[in-house]
Amino acid sequence: MITGAPDPGMAGLAAGEGFARLCADRGVLFGGDYNPEQWPRETWREDVALMRRAGVTFVTVGVFSWSTLEPEPGTREWAWLDEVLDLLHEHGIAVDLATPTASPPPWLGILHPETLPVDRDGVRLAAGSRNQFAPSARAYRDAALRIATDLAERYAAHPAVRMWHVGNEFGQIDYGDEAARAFRGWLRERYGSIAALNEAWDTRVWSQGYRDFDDILPPRRAPYLLNPAQTLDFHRFTSDELRACFREQRDAIRRSGATQPITTNLMGFFPLVDAWSWAEDLDVIADDQYPDPAAPDSPQRIALVQDLARSLGDGRPWLLMEQAASAVSWRPHNLPKSPGRMRLDSLQAVARGADGVCFFQWRQARAGAERFHSAMLPHAGADTDAFRGVERLGADLARLRPVVGGRVDARVAMLFDWQGWWAASEPARPTTRHDTIAQLERWHGALWRRGVATDIVRPGADLSGYEVVLVPHSYVIEDDAADELRRAAAAGARIVIGPFSGVADAHGAILTGRSPVPLRDLIGASGEEWVGLPDDGLALALPSGEPTGPSTARATILAERLRTDGAEVLATFAEGDLAGRPAVTRHGAVWYLGAVVSEDVLATVLDEALAGVSGAVPHVPEGLEAVRRGGALFLLNHGESAVDVDVPEGSEDLLTGQRTSRRAKVAPGEAMVLIERRRT
């Protein structure tokens, strides 16, 4: 086994700097999950030769290797991993070495059944898949800590290892007795006394008052609806408990002397983990993204996820840890990506701040549950369109070294919070059709079509420096968030707030008074009732009172029975019980939407709020995505027709080396990455 001192330049680096050093050294990282333990040894040299041919510079090793490394309790089988790491280093391929703790070996569940998770119905789940662990089970945590410690002590100084990857896609949930004990401890720490918990949860409703913390269970299956405060806290607890698993292994890696950056792969707007609370623990934000090629709006939807990944790292470059090279295997009907679509998806991630583009996985599995999941090297081998597409992408990414480290400068902030999303997703609300993420996607899509860069911001975070702040749906707006919105408005920011915001407190209890209670003074209007709307919605009228017609401006899903308290009325309801009531208002530079409004109304409001905020190019043709990152202008044509766009004259396309005139033509499915070069 090759050994050596850790990279001396890595020691003592702050969060993100180790990743920045790696990318400065290698350029845009390119690779994917590599699972050599699933293949005979004679394929390994073929793998690294083809990796070099494709331009692969970075692979993740060991994610699902626990039973190979520890086939019996306490044994260690290192020889194969020694050989693989040496081989990768010999060929100049950097390694993201994973602790294998996402998928325990079957013997752990047999010897310690309490390590297997229990579902809401009380059924203990069996081994035989992956993610079969109970995060609160001490036997699991101890076994995971031992294997992580031994792995780090052996390989912390290996020169191939340039990053550490703890677990995989944290998102396990358990309702068993192990979770119950840990949940009670979490609640004791949070509330201090059972009286304080009873008050916070308002357990007088339905006679749910608790005499002691030991009486409390996870929100298991019950005869009817559960206390929403209990389920909200269980969401928080589950995220914190998984974070504790991550931290234990991270700290073990650090104690071994490892100085490389440490991360784990998040999953965008994943409902079981509050990524805001995790972000400070990750040296680099890494994210898994699987947009559906069958969905025509997937480019704009995944752009939102990519903006989230960048924003979680406070604008620093991030890593696309996983994506599919072609088809996935877990949708009911799996359409493949073309090689061109795979390339465009990858360049889109770089445009929005990624300094690494990786896939699941390198070599397509021939057995197991993911045997039909695509890979960089498909079953049919290297003489395929898919692999030639991988080679082309590798060459493209090598040409993008000048963008490494560049940032996306956003002047628009969009508020989103996991805990508010959890609270807003509880049953027994005015309508289940009003979905936080769907509204976020609608509003962000309007910005995407304008080429306007957007940061995703946690409520309560500093909003100074943003010209526009958008609040599509923030069900919980606490005092700090409301105060920050007021400060932003006082500083000249324009603010647009969507319906059903500022509804509840941090425990999910409804704020009493006219809604939205925390923001009434800001919006200059107030509501008395939330109203679910008929399937076809309600027509809206302009101030003249004339309906705009059934096929144009409408309100759908949910509205509020509003009155104005000083705000100007921009639109009213034209029919139904709400006829004549305000639907859209403006109070100074604060707009309030008292309903889920149709796209034309939303576009009109956003056009007013965004006045003076420049997009990446003066006019964005339909189907084109335009993003500025640092000194580079990315133009990505997701449409089916060529488009012309105004660009700085004399810019050079990094992908082709060609210079442009003041008007560039982007072919369908193609991309340009332009930087301004002075002629010499």
C-alpha cells in the first residue's frame, strides 16, 4: 500500500478551502461512484485505463463496502482496498473515500436486531436492501464508529485520498424503541420540563397531556390525526439524530489526523433532513440530483435545486456528487437521457456553481437492485454512444478550468425553510393542494426564464445586499425573520409575499389575529379566513372592475378573505363569495398575493418587483438558460430550436475556442461558455 504524509497544504484549512485547493489543482472534478469490490480484479486495470481515456479525475470509493471490509464482526479485509487506492493514485485519479456505514452487513441486524429500523406501523424492517439501520441504536452507532475509525487511521495519509465521504444520502427514519428513548432525551433537552412541553404542544387538545417524558412515543400509527407539534418536533429530532451520526464519524476521521475536506451527499429539497442545520458541518456542499428527462420543465426545476446547493454553502462552489448518465431504474417508467442531455445537465450544474460533476456510477452493475441504473461505462462497454458522450463531457469540463472558484452573483433572495415546510405539510389544513415546493418552483421558474440569478435564503438570515426578496410560501415566520424583512424593506428592497405565509409559530400553532400576523404592518392588508377555491378557480378583475376573462388572470387552490389597511389594491376577485375582495395588493415596495394566482398575474407582479434587476443577458429567448458565473456567461439551449442572443462582442467560447460577434447562435441541445478576452 502506498502511504505518505497528508497533503501539507491541506492542514488547518477552513471549511471549503480544502475543496478549493483540490479543484484548483485538478480543475472541474469529473467522475463518479466506483465500486470495484463488485467486480473481479482483472477489470480494475481496464477501469482506470478507461477512466483516463474519459478524463475522469475523481471517484468515490467504498460507499457500500461494509460487508466486504468486515465480513465477520471485528475482522478487517483491507487488501483489496489497498490495491484499488494504489492503482487509482498511480493513474492520477483522486479519491473521495467513503465510510461504508449507510448499508450495514446482515450480521449486524442478526446479532443486534434493535439496529434495524421500525416503521410507523411497528413493523421491524429486515436486512437485504440498504439503509437498514436505526440512527438511534447504540449498537449501530458503535459499529459504524469502529469501522469509520479503522478506515481513517489506515488511509488518512494515503496520497490518493483527497476527500472523505461520510455515509450516503442520510435520510433514514425509525419509530422503534431506540428512537423513542432518544426522542425523549431530545425533548428533555429542548423543553427542560414536561410542563413546558405540554404548553408548547398544547396537549389540552384531545386530552393529550403528558405526566412524564417517558410517556411520549414517536408519532406512530394512531386511530386518527396526530398532534402536529409532536410530528414537527419528531422531524427536527430525526434530522438532528442523523446529523449526530454524521458528526461522530466526521470527528473520528479528524482524530485520525486526516486533513482532507469531509462531506456527505445531500439530496436537494429532501424532506427528512434540514440541510440548513447541516450546512455548517460540511466542508463542501455535495448534492445528488436526478432530474426526470421526461418532464419538460425539469431544467428549470433542477436549477432551483442547484441554487439551493450553492446557497447552502454561502455561495461557495459545490459538488454534484451523483446524477444519472442515462436512465435511472427507480421510476415506474424510466426514459433515458441522450448523451447530449447528459452533457447539458452537467454544464448546467457548473453554470450554477458546481466545481465537480460526478455520476452514480462508473461501471454499470450487472447484478443487484440497480442493475438497470445507467452508468458512465454501460453494460455494452466503451464502444457506445453513452461512453462517447462521457468522453466528450470529460473534455468539455477540462476546458472549463477558468471558471473554477467563480461565484454566481445574485441580487434576488428567495426564502425557504425546512421547518416551515414540515409544519405546512401536516394534514387537516385548508387544502392539501397548496404545496410549498411547488410554489417555490413556480416563482423560481419565472426568474429562470428571465435569466435572473437567485439565492435561496433561510428566513431570519441577513438580507442586506439583495434588491428583491421573494417569499413564495413561508408558513412559519418567526420574529427574527419578520424583523429582517422589515429591515430589508426599510433599506429599499422590494418584497413579494405569497399566500398562506406567516400562519403558525415554531410549534405549528396558528397565530391568532388577522393574518399574516407577523407581517400585517409590512403588507398593509390583513385577512380573516383562508379559503379553498373551486377546481376551476376564480376570475380576477383589474381595479376597473372588469374581469380579465376565464382564460387569463385567475386565482386557484387557496385564497384569503382580505381587507386593505393602507395598501393599494392591484386586483380583486371577480366572482364567488370573495367577489370585490382584494386579491393582490401593494404597500410601498411590498406586494402581497392573497391567492395562488395564475402565471400571467405572477409575471406582472414579478416584472414590477424586478424592475432594474438585470438578467444574465438583455433578453432570454424561450428555452435558453443564461447564467453568469464569475467572468463566464453560460448559455444552455434546452429547447428544440436554435436561438440567437446578444453577447459581448469578441467573447471566446471556452468549449470550442471560437470567438463570437455581438450576436451568438446556440443550437438546440448545445451550450456556450463565453468569457471576454482582449485581443493581443
